[in-house]
Amino acid sequence: MHEGFFQEQLKGEEALSRTTAEQLYAETTNFMEEKPWEFLADEELILVDDPESGERCYCCVMGAAGEWIGMHVYQGEESYRMYRKLASGQKPDPYSFYEKQKGVSLEVVRASDLEAADRVLLKHLDHPLKKGMLAPQFRAVRPGYLPWHVTEAEGRLLRYCLCAVNMFCSTVTDEELEKFWRTKDVFPLVVPENKEQEYKVRLVTAPAPGPAPIEVADLDEERIRRIAAECKKSETILEAEHFFAPGIIGQKNERKMCMHPTIIADANSGFLYHSEFGMPGESRAAFVSRALLAAMESAHLVPAEVRVKETGLGTGLAGLGSALGFEVRTVKNLPAVQEAKKFLIETISKGGLGV
């Protein structure tokens, strides 16, 4: 008797319970029988509010384009901002897509593509796993991580969203389908009534979120004072960039982090002063501030200028520049960083970093 699933992959977290797994599978079966991808396009979102956190979820049914069948739930404003970028035709690289992504998903895949832990779950649910069969795969995305197995809370959210979408699709008429997405930025919000299986639908406005708020790093005042006292002022110009590299960090049965390093290089000589890998959930300004301070400490200098490519990052570093007396400039190109970046990516691609 399984008390929970994905326990090895979710150490320290609440594993997916047997009850939630069975309910999730039942809703998945309903979803497959309803085949909503046959009458819903991926821009025709269905909105649901998470009953536990209150966070708005944007349910995107996939399959109309024939790429893959399933449903992706964009959870919260940051994730919705990324969805709108994708919908407008912007194509972020595969790793930076996950920088601030949060959500859950159902994807229908070939049984041969399942991981061992998925097979254990589906075997318990008596799902056929013969060669050529299709099977559901449940995943969750957190900022800075690649998709991973769902916890109990994530499984409940995915089940809740699937249930809402299934109820909506089983009751909506052709006439309603024509009107629900007729107006730009207006979507149906599915709201449960007294009982979970009873829903009502109302139209709500959900325009594309504005620009993401500028993130400013908390300044380590003691460290800044020490650098100001011990490091000499210099005419050095530094280039700084935080980016997502084509690699992952994580051991077997461990949630895999996206690889996002920060590089600090000398603008004139190309000398690489410092590089480090950040942790998920921390702002770019925090990453780069910490890397800059480490570069100053190792070189025993305070630069005259720091150059970055992103306006928001430049604003986020302004406080550090003011505290240590260097100028922060936003420029189009960072040639010294680009060279170091190219070398780092080539090294990663050849398996040269033990991560």
C-alpha cells in the first residue's frame, strides 16, 4: 500500500498522497475523454483561483497545434507575464523561460518517455504501460528549476484546475464558446459554489501585466564599508552580466536547477575577475551585486565604472554604485563578458564542469 509517491524525489517535502494521486488521475481521464484541445486554442485561457493560496491560475489547454496534448497552469502574475510574452511571439531561450516560472502541468506522453517514478505511480493506478501507449505525466515548475514531480500541494492544485476545466468544458455550449474570448483580454473565470463539483463562470479582465518591478539588492553595509576602507579606487571598468547557461545542476532524484552564472570581467583587458552560480529565487541585482563585491575583494580595487546590458539591472545596482563611488552604465554590448561567456558555455557543453 503506497502512502505517497515521488518520496525519493521530494525528500524534505510532502510527497503526493495516494488519495490525491487517484483523484488527479480521475480528472486526467475526464480531460482525455472531453478532448478540450479539439475546441480550445492555447490562447483561450480558463482562469481559476487557487483555493489554498488565493493566487490566480491561468489554465492553457494544449494540443490544438498538434505539438503535445495536455494543460499548463501558469500560476501568479510573473508566470502570466511570461505567457503573454510567448503569446505575443517572443521566444525566450529554453532556460531563461524558467527564471520566474511557477505552475503545474499535465502532459500526455508516450509510455516509453516516462521516468521510473512516473511508472510506479501509473502502475499503482492500473494505467496500461505497453509500448506505444500514451500516459499522463504530472509536473510542477518553480522559479529557477526545471519541471519536476509534484508534491501533495502541487498535485491538489493541478487536480483542482483540471476539475474546473473539465466542468467548464462539459457544460459550455457552442454559443458560449464564441462569446467567452470575443473581447481582448477578457477570459472566463471558473468559480466553485457551495460544493466543489458545482461551478459558475463569470467573465473577468486579465490584461497583460506591465513591466516587471525593478529588483534592488539588499546592501551588505558591513562588507561595503570594509571594501571601501581596504580596496583602492581604480580607473578599472568592469562588465557584469547574469545569464542562463545551457546546463542543469542536480543529482539523481534531486530537483534540477537551471544553471545561471554571473560573470565579472575587465572591459579593457578581458580579464575574468569573478564568476559564480546563483541560487533560484534570488534577483539578478542580488546575484550581480554579490559577484561584484567578490571581484573587488579578490582584486583589491573599487572600479570607476560598471557596465551592464539591462536597464533594470543598472537601476538595481545604482545603490551599490552610490555606496562605493562607481558609475553604473547600461550599454548595448559587453565584449569582455561575451568572450568569457562563450568559453564557459563551450566548457559546459563539453562536460567540463562537475555540476
